Amino acid sequence: MDCSRARTRDPGEWLVTCPDFSQPLAEQLVEWILNWEPDLTESIKWNNLCFSGRKLVCGIAACKNHLALIFFRGTELPDPAKLFTPGGENNTNIRSLRFTTLDGVNRRALQELLHAAVELDADPMIPPAPKVKRAPWPVPDYFQRALAKKQNRAAAENFRALSPSCQREYLVWLTTARRPETRARRLAETLAALKGGRRWAQRKPA
């Protein structure tokens, strides 16, 4: 994403200002959600279109190349149809579905998943599941060596000042580069962004 850049606080305006690719997907998904669970309330949080009952139930992130449907207590929901996107687990209870098209989506299973999320939210006797603690992501040697250099002192200080989750975003991005040239480019971008005090999602200058 940079689905992170705020553009409005109004749900209706949010929908019509989505990126061209994901805008029609977002419109269709919103229509389904409001038809299936009309008592949910819309709001904008973290530049996502969110739906709430007692608390947050789900949200839509509209990005340039895909659409994400986020369930805020997703780890507690049954998913017999395996709708959730694999590999999205983190140290929160959030799980999500990622779409590049809604053609062929198992709408019945999606409706049942949403209804289960609404029922879970509606029951005050079921507390949220505790967060799952993730193992720390290893810091690659080449990144440690780069941060140790005198000219990268500001980058090192800003990296240490980041929260563990924000540090992890940089580390995952660096270590998932397969080609040496990709790794070198990402390292240079990381150091430049950290020197400027920018988090991973804002790593590119405006």
C-alpha cells in the first residue's frame, strides 16, 4: 500500500477517491457488507473504511494494485473455506483477505465469515484473544555493518528509536530481497529513509 496516506475522513468521499484499480472492487465489497450486516457503522481509521458494531469488526484498505478486507479479530474466526490470505499472521489478532478481482469469490463463505465476526463483536462475554508474540526478526549482518558506519549514525539512532513492529517492516523488506542488486538498492533506500526519520511506509520522499 501506500494506502497509509490519509485523504478524507468521510466514508462516502473515501469510496469515490480510491485508486482506480481498487475503486470498483471497494464499491462492490461495501455493497455486500452493508446488505449482509446493515447495522454496522462506517468510519475512517488509518485511511481504511472501517465497519463497527460494539467495536471495530472489519475494514477495507483500497490500494493501487489490490483490495484488502481486514478482520480485527480474525484469528478468532472460523475459516473452513480458507478465505484468509496465507502469511498475514502477526502479533495482533488481525487477519485479512486480499483481492485483485471479486470474480469467483465464495460469497456465501464470505458472508458467513462476516456474520461470525459481527456475532463475536456483539458478545461482551467473549474477550479478545491475547496477542500472539512473534519471534524477533533477525538483523542481517550487512545492515548491522552499515548502521555501524560513522556516516550512518543518524540512521542507526532513528532505527533504534522505532517500535519493534516498525523495525520489523524494514528488516523483512531488506531480507526478502533475492538479488544482490535488489538488496543493495533496498539498503540504500533504507539508510536514506532512516536518516530522514521516516518509517518504512513513508520511506520514499514525498
